[in-house]
Amino acid sequence: MPRASRLARASDIRRCLTYGRRRRLEHLDMIWIDNSTGQPRVGLIVPKFQSSAVARNRLRRRLREIWRRDIQEHHRTGDLVIRARREAYQAGFDELRSQLLAWRNAMPVSG
């Protein structure tokens, strides 16, 4: 994922977590806020939850791929932080994808 489409700085992630709008899904917490960069950016938070590095990296790769394929082009110009919940480790790719697509379709379209 190119650096321009990531929330690379901790201060950007903190700003989104502090001032952003939230939506809790079955396996994920979605936090989003408008930005001034002119392009959508994403940050992933995948806590350990006593899971192995392999499981964390697999979950991170799944979320990145869903962002790249399905959400990025529809997210307009905002920052999005996706925080995995404990239940996300047991969810499959299709289940995570369907939740994120449902969230994306329920989002109000902003200018």
C-alpha cells in the first residue's frame, strides 16, 4: 500500500480516534474523519489479544486487501481507522468483507 494512502503518523491516527465518527461492527470498529489531503487514507489497529504474530499479520493483510479492492475508491477524501476486535481473529475473509461492504454502503455520501 503506498504511503500516500496510509495513515502513517501516530498523530493522524490519534486525531481520527479522538475526533472521528464511530461505528461498531460485529468484528471491527470503524472510525472516520474528513481530511485535507484530497485522497482517502487508512490506518489499521490490530491488537495482540494473545494471538500469534502469524494471526495478526493474516488479519492485517485481509483488511488491507479489502480496503484496496472494495473501499478505497468509494471512501472519498477521508481518513479511516479500522480497529480489529477480538472476534475478528475467528472471522474469515468473506465475513470481514461483507461487514465492511455493508458499512460502506450505509455511509452517507459527502462532498
